[in-house]
Amino acid sequence: MTQVQLDAQLDKSIEAFCVVPEITAELAENLVSQGFFTFDDLSVIEPEQLVEMSGLTAADCDHIVEYADKESARLEAEERFQAEQRKMGGGSTASRVGEAPVSAPVAASDSSSGAGES
């Protein structure tokens, strides 16, 4: 991976994290600099660590982790669907699993949109 590609990946992570209501651009940059690149990474952060990093309340941090968990599940389902489409000859997709660390959520106000949850 080139430096330009790495910078683009990091920018995508920061941009995606900024969609979470409690996450500011500064916090998103801090999370990425600490090694949190995907919603999957963020979904397993220790809430105490996030409180310390962010200065947010424990309740806000719990909400961030919950949001990240739902978004991670949505993205995983999307990747599975795309992989099935490729297997069935449904055309190629621009990215392969593992290339794009995160993508923007479908709806910032309702993270369960498009997740197929009941």
C-alpha cells in the first residue's frame, strides 16, 4: 500500500466516524491515530478507554459503541451480499473485502436502516 492509498484509507475512516452523532472530527482523528480504523474496531473499544480519549460521558460512549456494533454488522452483511453477487456473476464491485476499512452509514439518524434487523 502506498502512502497516498494509506492516507485515503485513513481519511475514509475519519469521515465515516464523523457520521456518529457524538463523534467530532477531532475525536475521529484521535481514534484513527490510536489504531481504530473500522466500525468493527470501534465496536470492541473499552468504554472506559473511550471516555478517557473523548471526555464524553459514559452514556455517550456506550451509544457510540452500540452504533459502531450495529454499523459493523450492517457492513458485514453488505460485504457478504456483494461476495455472493460476485460468485453469481452479478458484476464486479469496486472494492474487495478488507480494502475499504469503513463506509458511511446508510442513515446517520437511524443506524439500523438497511440492516435488515427486526
